[in-house]
Amino acid sequence: MKPAAPLAAVLLMAGCGRYAAFTLPPMAGGDPNLTFAFDARAEPVLGRSGATGAWDSRDALAPSVAVRSGRLFNFYSGYDGATWRTGLADSEDGLRWERQGAVLAPDPQSWGGGYIAGNGSAVAEGDEFWYWYVAGARNAGRIGLARTRDGRAWRREPAPVLQAGPFESWDERAVADPYVIRMGAYFYLYYLGQDRADPPRQRIGVARSVDGIHFEKLRANPILEPGPPGSFDEAGDGEPAVWQSQGYYWMLFTGRDFSEVRRLGLARSIDGVHWTKMPAVFSGAQAWDAKVICDPTVVMQGGEIRVWFGGGDVASPDENLHGEIGYAVLRPVSATLAK
């Protein structure tokens, strides 16, 4: 039995190489009473195609909006009843979108299999878009990276860039819902992790990388836990969107309850790792997003905090929500005035 100990030590050291202690560059902090109002348009800005059998005929969700040369590019996910793909739409104002069709599909011959290639995060990097996306079997996702100049010809990394965690870890079963921000020398990737519970619990963690490919996870993950029984996020947190403003890091995230109704929560941090949930909870206010609002993506533009999000009128855990994409502006307000 003695040889097993050195082997275990070697494996432990190898595993620890993928983890690190870190924070994001610290923020100065600001008004402790600051919160946001969620001013949403009544109608979706990008809906399902409506054509029977089309790649996004069942759902259009998970927008990820990136800006290049002043134009907005939306890499969003569409579902046809069997497969999730990534599509592209572009826009001058973020309200009227020109569809370019499906641009990234699952590859049954690759590590990702044939169910999903979507739910991703796009970043304009030089003259390319870098797109971290989810692939893999249902409820067993991994995160990959694909790069493109025109949104149509893609170079995919041959292996996942973020894998599930070790046995009995908080993200053992799946990693999904990436949201990437670039700060200084690092890409920071916020993501959802699922454990082995039945049903699996969903939490949020973060990883970092200097090249966008080789990531090290925060050793102290997860950074955001579900709420207590009866809360809007009692069944799990996921789909983070992170930005900086007013002296803080902010996070919009999707919380789900045990009836699968989903709403957006708000959290605040000064270092991107230690987060405080805020009282604000944003619900769908129209018939089309009455049961679900999810998948936020945030762009700071023209002095506004612009948000695109998914919405649906069916409380379902993953698909067939009648999903469409909405738009809102986050308006800073004082929490004392909001009362």
C-alpha cells in the first residue's frame, strides 16, 4: 500500500496546478446605498425565427453582445427542439437586429458531441471575436473556445478550456454559462458549476487565464451560493454577467426557485471574488417573459448600462421556454430613495 501515497501526492499536486488564490484588481468602492432600476422594453428586440423547423424555432436565448467599430454583434443561442446552436445578428443601435443565421453548430465528432454549441460569451479581441461556449451532453457541459474574424469561419480549440471539477466538488458534474471580461493581463471567466446532488445544485465560480485557453480556477470557489428556502434563487444561481461602474464590480445573475421560475438578481463586490447579494430582484413584467428572465449580457455604452436578456413564458429548467431576447437599461438609484 505504501507506493500509493507518493502517487496520490503527485496527483494532488497536479490537480492543484489548475487552481490558484487570486482576486480581480481592487475597486475603490462607492455609494453604499446605490442600487439599480431595471428599465425594460415591453417587447422583445430579437425573437424566434417563426419558421417551422428553423434552427431557432423553439427558443432564442443567451445573448452575448460585443462591440466592434461601433457596431453591435449578438452571438445568441437558438433551439429547434433537438439541438442548440449559436447564431449571429448585428445592429447599429442594439434594438433593431439583422439576422445572419446559425454560425456555430455542435460537432458530433468532437469532444462536445451533438447537443449544444452555444450559451456562450463573446469578446472583441483585436480583429477577431473570441467566443467561449458550452458543449457536451445534456447536464454535462464543458466550456470551449472558438475564434472568428467574420462570424462564419471558426477556429475551435481541440479540447475544452474549462473542465468539470474533481470528485465531489461543487462543479463535478458540469461547467456552463461562461461570462468573460478582460482586465489587464488576464481573462476572467465567471461560470456556473453543478454538483452531484439530485437535482444538482448550481453555484457560480470564477477562473482566470493569460491566453484565454489555459485557465486556473479560484481555489475558494464557489463565489455565489443559492439563497435560503423561499428565496427567488433557492434552487440555484447561474448565468452571471459582470461589469464595473460606480466604484464596484457588479453582477447580474439568474436565480431559479423550485418551480423553475427564473428572475435576475444583483450582487456587488470590490474585488470580483467576494460578493454581496443586493435586495434588488428583477422579474419579467410582460406576458412573453412572465415566467423566466435569464442569460443577461451587459455593455457599457454612451453612458448607459445596457442589458440584453432572455425571456420566456414557460417555467422550464433549460429549453422550450418560447424564448426571446429582450432589452433593458440599468438606471442607478439610491436604495434609500427606492424605498
